[in-house]
Amino acid sequence: MKLLLQRQQLQRRRSQSKQQLLLRQQQQQRRAHRKQKQQQQQLLLQRKKRRSSTRIHLSIEAAAAEAAAAAATAMPEAAAAAATAAATAAAAIAAAATAAAAAAAAQTQTVAPAVTSATNAAHYYRRVEIAFASAAAAAAAAAAAVARLLQQLLQLLLLLLQLLQLKGWLGRRNSSKVFKRCCLLAQQPGVPSSC
């Protein structure tokens, strides 16, 4: 009887040890599977970050090139428009002075020369109107060129903020605040769709 009991106890112990060993192996397999899955997810996340970083880098290069081209175009345009506005304003002032002189001369002459002087004064006043209109158009062209340059610079700044946020160099709260302000400033066509 004692031998039989000992054998039974030994068999129970062996079966228990086998079950424990199987449980440990299953747990180890689960841990290894979880670890492998986490590593795969991390690799996928890193690949996504690299792709988005590369895409943003390319966008930044393109935006920088566009901003440089806009600056190269806007600066001469603004300078030329300012020079044109100054020249037309000077011409308008000169025409106004000539018109005033013609009007003054018309008051001191007889009827026929006075009519001629009045006609000349009206002609000079028309030249004044045209000159001021040309000056206003030149100023509007300069403002449009500067606005295009500012729009390109804002787009470049938005892309840089996206890159900083992706790299983790800028806190999410601060980057979101600055991003919203830039989007509010850049409510014009050509702004990135992330706004």
C-alpha cells in the first residue's frame, strides 16, 4: 500500500511539474509574441515617421524654393512699382501746378484766350487724374507682390512647425497654438490643407 501511495504521489508530482512547465512555456511564448508584435508596431511607426518626415522635408524644400522665387520676383516688382508711383505722383503734382497756372492765366485774359486757357486747365486736370490712378495701380501691384511673398513665407513656417512637431522638438501645446495663429494669419489661397 505504501509503495502504491508513493507511486501515485510521484505521478501526481510529475504531472503537476509537466503542467507547470507547459504553462511556463506558454507564458514565455505569449511574452515573446507580444514583444515581437510591439517591435513590429514600433518599426511601422518609425517607418511612417520617416516617410512623413521625408515628405515634409521635400515640401519644405519646395516651399523654400517658391518663397525664394517669390522674393526674387516681389522685390524688383515692389521697387519698380514704388518708383512708378513716385514718378506718377511727381507728374501729377507738376500737372496740377500747370493746371493751376493755366486757370490763373484764364482769369486775367479776354474771353477767347480765357476759353483756350480753361480748356488747357481741364486737360491738365485730366492728366492729374490719370497720373493719380496710375500711382494707385502701381501701389496696389507692390502690395500684391509683398502679399504673395508673405504667403509663401507663412506656408514655409507652417511646414517647419509640422516638422518640429513630428520630430518632437516642439511641445504639442505650444506647436498647436503657434500653428493656429499661423493658420489664422494665412487665410489665403495656397495655404497647406493641414490648417
